[in-house]
Amino acid sequence: MHWDKEFIQLLGIQYPLIQAPMFGVSTVDMAVAATQAGCLGSLALADIDADAAVQVIRATRKLTDKPFAVDLFVHRIPEVTPELVRKYGEVKAFLETFAAQHSIEVVIPELSAFKINEYHSLVDVAIEEKCKIVSFTFGNLDETSIARLKAVGCILIGTCTSVREAKILEKSGIDLICVQGIEAGGHRGSFVDEEIPQIGGFSLLSQLYDTVDVPLIYAGGLSNGRTILAAQVLGAKGFQIGSLLCASAESSLKYFEKQRLISAKEGDVILTKSFSGRYARGIKNTFTDAIDDSGYILPYPYQNKITGVLRAVAKRNEKVDFLNLWMGQSLPRFSERSTADILKELLADVERYRGYKI
Ligand SMILES: Cc1cc2nc3c(=O)[nH]c(=O)nc-3n(C[C@H](O)[C@H](O)[C@H](O)COP(=O)(O)O)c2cc1C
């Protein structure tokens, strides 16, 4: 047993693998399966409303008494200005024409139809529901939320994509830092600079090990025993697994979406702002090709909302070229087995390679 004892004791788990929160893909069943493998499960609450969050947390509690994390999107919501309303109209018209060209029948509502939730109501839920571990991405929690969560003994995990972001999290007293490498699937958690940091994940992890005193979790490209061992040697104590679980039995992706992930090859995986207005890594397709360079991109979360309407229709009609299929650069060997089996196999693979002589 070569894992960091303090780290696993802090989180109350047996092994330091963390099922990544993956909004739109991870499920209650996936989090429960991760806990069954002795690992940390995560519930991706993203920016859902408080009632829905309570339901998800309670459903999980019914199935496991083991610890799990709840994950929040901690982003600033841009104000609705006349300029935003004007731009929204332009993007709406562009997307309607684009959809018609591709035989996608969609009616895109006006901006005022969308309900945008900010994270404070989810902090209230985490406290009321006595959640033990709260992770977050897209920013840092405000001071009051940090103090309130800490007052009830909550362990806080912040996400960084640069040294500057890690230092901000450390200064705020965040307990653990998830270092998200640029190779990671899904949204970049970046929150300081307008342009996202370009540093590679292992370079960032190695620098952070020398720079901050907070225990580090690594996320990005962990797809087999060797990648986990490499991250451990570079200083990570926890290992967050995302893409590898996307085709698992508990993933909410449909069969045709899983098949697209499984068939992905070199060159298929890009960073794109087209779906949500924030950079995210996933599969390049007709949608990303048309939107990324078009200039018709609203700030997050408005782009996410407006394209969500089109994506919902595309999903119903199994039009995979118009969907966001997030995955990382490692092109993992996907498995449709249970999350618990995939994580157990990963742990066995780590042990297989420990002490491996080159
Ligand atoms: C489909 C998908 C959805 C994601 N959603 C979230 C999320 O809701 N919250 C979050 O903190 N990270 C999210 N991420 C990022 C993961 O937490 C993690 O950083 C990433 O998956 C690690 O890289 P990997 O995909 O190469 O394993 C998502 C990743 C994927 C693939």
C-alpha cells in the first residue's frame, strides 16, 4: 500500500482515486459505484437549482453511507446589458439558420426565458444537507461561503489550471487543490486570465508541488496505472478520473454517444468555446467547425443556454455532429463496464506497474 495515508483518511476513503464530477455524464449511480470501489464519488451539481441538488444528494445517501463530494460551478454571471441582448439576437439568428441548414428543427427562445442560477443557493444546500466534501471549478468561492462551509467542517477542493490560481486558492484556505491539466476532458476550470493558461498538466503539477503547501489532486489524462504513477511521482496525492468513465455502465451518455467516444482518434479532440462560451475539451465536429471561428459566441453561461436548446433536439435525433462530447487528450481505452470495475482495474494496473524496471 503506497498511497498517502493522511490524504485518504482526510476524505474517509480507501483509495485516492476520485471519480470526476462530470456534469451531463456522471450520475448518482456512478458516484455510488465509485464509493463501492473504495474511491471518492462526486456529484456534479454544476449550476442546477437548489431543489434538484437536494434530490440528487438525498438519492445518493439512500444508496451509500460512504463519503462523496458535491461539485459546484463557481462562476461570475455577466450582467444582462443592452449589448448582451443585441448580441444574443445575432447569435440566435445565426444558430437558427445553421440549424435549418442541417435539418434540425428548433425554436430558440428569447434571452429572458432562461433561468440562470448562481452558486450561493448550492452552498446553502451543501450546508443544510451536511455535505462533507465540496469541490468547485470556474473560480474561487467567496470569503463568506468559505467561512460558512469551514464552520460546519466541510472539506473544500478548489480547481486550478495555473500557479497563480493555485496561490489564490491556497491563500483562501482551500483544503485541497485539484490541478487540472490542459489535456483534461470537459471545461477548463481557469478563472484568472482572459486567455486560458497553456501550460501542460505535468509541468504545472511539478511546479505546484514546489510552490504550494496544500495537498494536490491531479486531473487530466489519467487513463491507466502508469499515468497515475507518473502523477504520484510528480507530487499528486489524489487522482481524478474523468474521460475514462464516460462510456461506463453508469454514464448518462446514450449508446450512439459512447460509440463516438470509442471511435475517437488522434486529431479528433480539441479545445472549443463553441458550445458554452468557456473553453472545454471534446470532440471536434460540424458544430465546433461552424461556430468556433464564427464570432457568434456569447459569454458563459449564455452560450451554454442558447446552444443547449439546439443540442437537446440533436440528441433526440442522434445527430452526434451537433453535440458536445467532452473527452481528454489521452484517448483512453473506454470500457462499458461498471465504474466500480473500471476503478478497481485501474488500481490493479497501478500495482502492476509499481516497481516496474525500465
Ligand atoms: C464529460 C465531462 C464533464 C465534466 N464536468 C465537470 C464538472 O461538472 N465539474 C468539474 O469540476 N469538472 C468537470 N469535468 C472535468 C473533470 O473534473 C476532470 O478535470 C477531467 O475529466 C480530467 O481529465 P480526463 O478527462 O482526461 O480524465 C468534466 C469532464 C468531462 C470529461
